Amino acid sequence: MSEKFPEKHPHIDGQDQKKDSANNMTEKDAQPHSPNAEKNAAQEAGGITQELPRATVNRREEIRRAKASVKDAKQEVKRAKAGVKEAKTSGKRSKKRRRKQFPWVAIVLLICFAVSVLGGVKAYRDFLVPVDSDSEEVVEVEIPNGAVVSDMGDLLKARGIIRSSQAFDLYVRVKGTAGNLQAGVHRLSPSMTLSQVVVKLQEGAQEAGLTKIAVQEGLTVDQIGDVIADSTSFSKEDFLNLMTDRDFLGTLVQDYPFLETSYNAEGVRYVLEGYLFPATYDFNEEEGLEGLVRQMLDKMQTVVDKYQSQIDSSSYSLQDIMSIASLVEKEGGTGEDRKLIAGVFYNRLAQNMPIQSDISVLYALNTHKEVVTYEDLEVDSPYNLYKNAGLPPGPMNNPGEEAIQAALEPEASNYLYFYANIKTGEVFYTDSYEQHQAWQKEYEETGDIKDEGSAAATTDDSANAAQ
């Protein structure tokens, strides 16, 4: 007899299904056995027995493989740890090597840097810095004919004019001036830069044994003595002694007759003051200072000859004209002002007014200063034109040709006063003493003069006071 089981509900879970199966099997087992049934049961039991070992083997194989994988993973971790350890050890060794190598690398780099910097500093000094910027020494260097640039550099280096002959050679070649360098004697100084030396070497050289003496307009005999002392082996005292040597001066009067008035004048400080014409002279020391003085007088003779007709037609002597010219040289800055100032001086002389020039006071004091004090105006000297009317015993410096020409060709005017604005160089002229005083007050209070319309116009009817 068999019993039917109800169908399984679709929402019953798997566990309930297993229970039902188990129940079904129990119930079957409880049923009476038939031969066929026993046979079927035996076969089913055998099938179950065969499948159980296969599942167990599979499970064990999976476990074995999992363990092997874990073991492999542990080996990988172990190897990874060993690699990290080796890397750390290697890093330490590398750092040690770098620490050992660093000082030597640093030293080498520092040496290279120092060499570079020092090389740059040396090049800067060789090309731009004088050997001695404070030196006042003048060295005569003779460049031989046919000398090449390298020879010139060696010579200049040996004479202490340049720092490096190689720098000189390179500079000249880069500038392309090698073909312009002149043979001959050049007056150079350790205070010159390399470029200044090259410029001087391109200028006309003087002959061997000659020295250039530059006498500027307006220098006094004393100041010319300073120039000679600075440029030659002679001292200022040597020159001034010659300026007061009556025997030498007497010889000069015979050769240069225009000196006669000065030679015979009373109170003259230096007979040759005013007649040592300003120019640049080639001086041969073997000829002595007498030769240099004669060169100056030869030049003055040329100027005198040029204006001789005007000198002869003037009511003033050459000594007086040269005295006016020496004042004009210092008082006026332009040709126009010099002629106007000369006219003022002649107008004052015509009215018996003292010239009252500060230049005369400074010469009387034998000094140079920016401000002349009231005490200075009292100096007892025939050259003091504040205290003495008329003209001084002689010139008070050695004027140039433009000043001499102004003294011979003054601008006609009625001006009796002038005041110079030192700040601007402008000169104001008037015939009014009150106006002159107003300008003086304004300048002393403000340091400037702004009253530009106060200068009187030149009159056409005034006579030339120099004639």
C-alpha cells in the first residue's frame, strides 16, 4: 500500500525540502520490502557510498590548494620583507658613500667658482682700473718706430702704466686701433685707465727728449712755475729765480723791445708778467728754462706784431693795455662781455674813478679766494685798484689773445658799473651806482639776480675810451 504526499509549496525553503525528503525516505523504509525493492534500495545505497568519497576528495584538494596558496603568499611576503630590508641597507650604504664624497665635490665646485670669480675680477681690473688712480706721476714712454702691439704692451707694463700687456693687446685689436698708435714720446700716467692710455697713444707723439708744457690763459707767473714743476725736472723756485734775474731780463729786453716799459716800471712784481703768452710748448730740458721763456716771448711777439698799428694809435702804452687785458681775462667769460667790461674800465679811467676790481686785490694779496672781504680791500699794494686810482704797475696775469683784442677794441658805452651773477654767468651793466648796489644786495641775500631788464642799452654817441 502506498501513500501520496502533497506537492511542495513553492515558497518553502530548502531546509524544509530536505526534511520532507528525509520523511519520505523514512516512510518508504517503513513500507514492506519486496525483492525488487530491496534490490533497488541496495543500488541506491551503493550510489550514495560511491559519491561520498568523491566529494570528500574534492574538498580536501581544495583545502590543500588553499594551504599551498597561503604558503606561497607567506613566501612572497617574506621575500618582500627581505627586499625592503635590502633596500634600506643599500640606502644606508649609498648615503655613507655620498657623505664621504660630498666634501670633495664641494671643494672642487668651490674652487671652480672661485677661479671664475677671480678671473672676472682680474679682467675687470686689467681693463678698467688704473694701476694707481691717485698717482700724479707723469711718465714719458717712447714707442719705437715699427713696434708691434705686443711690444707696446710689454713696454707699457714694464713702465707701470698698465696692469696687463695681454689686456692691452686684446683691447687694441678688438677696438681696431692698432694701426692708429703713434711712435714717439708719450706722456702717460699710472692714474690713466687702459682706454685713456690707448687714446693718448693715438694722439700725435712729441719728439724724443721734448716735454709738452701747457700754459692756460690767465695764469700768473707763480702759477706757470707750478706747471713747470709738475711737468719737468725743474722746480718752481728755479723758474721764479729766473723771473727776477735782472741780467737775463736785460738780455731779453734787447731781443724783445716790447718789454722795455715793463722792465723800467716801478713796483712791478715780475717784468714778464703779462707777456708769457698762453699756449702749449714743446720743451727741451737740455735747452733749460731760458729756452722755454724765449718760446713764450716769440709767441707774444707774433701777437704784438698783429696788433701793432692799434697799439701805436692808442693813447695807452702796451703795458697799460696788457694791464687792462689781464683784468678783462678774469672778469669776462665771453668775447662780448670782455669788450663791454673793457669799455667800463676805460670809462672809469676817463672820469678818474678807481677801477675797483677784485682781481687786482687778489693779485696784491698773491692768493686766490671766492669772496673778497672788506679787510682785503685795505691791502697796501700798488696793485690794489680799490685804494689806487688809475692802472696798476703792470699786468696781473698772462691774458690770451681774445682779452688783448678786447682791451684794444672795447665796446663803446656809458656804463660805469657791472655786476656778475656767478650762478648764471650773466653780467649786468649800468651807469647808476644805486642800481649796482641793488644788484649787489639782491645777490648777497638770494644768491641770484633776476632783474634782467635793468641793464642799460649801449649808447651810440660815446667815444671809444681806448683811443
